Amino acid sequence: MQDTKRKVLLIFGPGGSGKTSIAKRIAKNKKWMRITEDEFWAKIKKNHPPGEGRTPEEQKIAQYLAIKKIIKTLSTGKNVVFEFIIYENPPKPLIVYLKNLKKQEAEIFVRALKPSIKSILSRHKIRGRHEDKNLKLAIFNTKLQFKCLNSKYIKKDWIIDNSNESLEETYIKHFKAII
């Protein structure tokens, strides 16, 4: 008898840690769909000044929309890889997602990507986003996001150092068994 329980894989980490790349790699598998929290933030922050902070009210809206889309996707029979960023301690987004998704008939996996700052800065250079050009700010934000990974809500065995791994190596070593 085949297991029909759906899977949700939550992937988080600092900007430039490889969340999007690994989520896209996972979503190449037939029964998996990638959802990113960024799509909800883009809608919420449309027509707002660049670099404007996120408010608690906006965070609740983004999380609600993400949870709704994850649940809808699970109802279609697909598994979900969901990527988001952690920027506070305690990690409220992670807590909210786990609390709400545990109510679903799905197996939940959690992984945090934590490559070295050097690796992140190298990835920033490659992806060439405007917001990545301020080196001091990028280092400051990365260190802040690393501190968030020290939360009591984040299990040490969830954290993956993918500094010296290719995308495919990270996929095979840390995610293929889940998929």
C-alpha cells in the first residue's frame, strides 16, 4: 500500500543562502511544488518605497496567504517545498507555519540553510540584485539572520552548512531522502 500522506518541506535561512535554488531543484520532482513567501511580500509591498520594513500586520497577511496556498496545494495531491527568510528571534514565521501546518494531514520537514558569510556574499555577487550591492548592509543583515538561527525554536539538526557544496550535492546529501 502506498503512503498517500502529503509532505511539506519548510526551508529557511539568510538571504543568499540558497533557499530559492534548492526549492526550485526540489520542485523539479513530479509531485512537488515550490511556494515562496517572497511572492506574498511582493504583492503586499507593491508601490511601497524600496527597502521599507515589514510591519507585524503585513507579516500576518503574508503568513495567512502562504498557509492558504500551501493547504490548497496539498489538497491537489502535491507536496510543497516552501521557502522563507528568518529575520527575528523568536522566529515568528517558523512558529506560525509549524502551528498551522501541523493541523493538516501532512508530514512536515524543516531545514535551515546556513552557509558561511563568504559564500553568501559570493552568491549575492552572482545574482546581482540591487539590494545586494551594499556590502556593509549585506554583512550586517546576514549576521543578524544567523543570530536568529540560534533560537530555541530551531533544532540544531535542521541546520545545514551548504558553503562548500554545489546545488546538486546539497540536494542529494540533505533533501533527496525526504523527496
